[in-house]
Amino acid sequence: MSRAEPAIGFVSLGCPKALVDSERILTQLKVEGYVIAPSYQDADAV
């Protein structure tokens, strides 16, 4: 069974500020209907 929402794999590198930015991006992606994949193999994009 395939899902309708695209799945995203996310990598956050760098300083704590970059981590905060990554969390904000992930939150916006979820709002827009993306699913955060539990692994890169399950992601449509990384």
C-alpha cells in the first residue's frame, strides 16, 4: 500500500542554531502534509 503524502528524510548538521532551523523546517513540512520518514530507506527525499 502506498501513501499519498511524500515522506522526507532529514539530516541536521552543525551548531545548535542549525538544529533549531532544522526543527522549524520539519514543523513546516509536517504542516504542509509531508511525513517524516523513520529511516532514509523509507524516504522519498532526503
